[in-house]
Amino acid sequence: MSSVVYSPQLHEHIVKYLASSVGRDRIHRFVQYFSRFLVWHGQRNGYEKETLQRLTNLMNNLGSTRKLMRVGRQFEFIRTIQKAASIKDDVARITITVKNVFLALWLLCDSCSWANSAGVIKFDNIKEISRRGQKAWLVALIASLLNNLHKLRLNTQRIEQETKAVRAAKSKGIEELSSVAQLKTLRSERTKLAVAAVADSLDMMIPASGLDLIPIESGIVGLIGATTAIIGGVNQWNATA
């Protein structure tokens, strides 16, 4: 029987991760969307009806729970909009503002959807409200992608500048330590921005599919959501280190 090595540091890290609402949401999101994939896969491969129903219940209940946990986050986005007003970079200011305005609208529609499904308030036009929420989410993701691409362009320019500085110093027999350290930081930042851009591009397919803008099967949507949940989970794990 293999022995398990206890690591206080790892235990503390796990506690911090699970204590964060974002960390828990990434786990719930992964299970929700992977369940969606399993339902799709099971329908095509003869899973028992009871198994499919359990997976469907898990997917739906997690979706409803995540909606409830997001109630009130609109104020967080409104605060970000206020802070964005002081950003001097026009592209960054506009994209951040648009992203957070439409995220707030998306969550408003999301909250209405939860209230309707929970029977708190019944909306006659809940389908239209949900559709508007999907549109708002899509616009927010497009704005987020544009912001990340803008940051990538600026990052590339800075990398080129620091690389030239390092080469110029080497040609004179000087080791430019500050530029070397800056290059390392910038390359790490570029990786994070590239991953964020990929996550935005993938996530865009979820509301786009819901709005029938692109034909994607439910199982593929499930895999996309599970993949971006992992990306977000890893980011949050690193942030709580």
C-alpha cells in the first residue's frame, strides 16, 4: 500500500483555493459542462436512461446554483467601469468599459433566469431575457478578446525593445541584467495573455451556439466549457499561491 506524503503547503494552498468563490465556481463550471458532454455522448452510445437523467439533473442544478452565486456581482463590474474611466490608453479603456457593461447586463438577465426557474418571480418573456443575456455575454467576450489582443501587441513591442537593448549591450561586452529580467517577465506575461485570448475565443462559441449563430453540437459546447473552466481554474490556483 503506497504511502501518502502530507504537504502542509499544498494543504494550505487547496484551502485558499476552495475558500475563493472563483475557485469553487471553476470546479462547478467544469462539472456542469463536462456533464453536458457526457449527456451528449451517452445519448449516442446507449447510456441507461437513469444515468442520463442523473447527469442532466447534475448539469441543470449546477447551472442554477452558479446563477444564484453570481447574483450581485453586477456591482463588481460597475465598480470596474468606474475605475476604467481613469485609464489613459483609449483602446484599453473602451474595451474594459464595454466588457464590464455587458457583463453586468448578462448577469442581470442571468439573475432573472434564476429567479424564474426558482419560482421567485415569473417572467412571461423569460426566453427573450435569456437570449438577451446570451447576446450581452457574447459582446463582453468579444471586448475581452480585443483587449487581450491589444495587450499582446503592446507586449510584443516591449519585448522587441528589450531584446534590442540586450543585444546592444552584448555587442559592447556588457550584461544588461535589468533588460534580461524584464524580458523574462514580459514573456511570462505574453503567455498569460495568449492563454486568455484563447479562452475568450473558445468561450465565445458558447453564447454564439446558444444564439444559433454557429452550428455546434451540445457535446462540443460541453467540452469547450470544461476546457475554459480548467484554464480559469489553473489561473486561480496560481493566483492563490
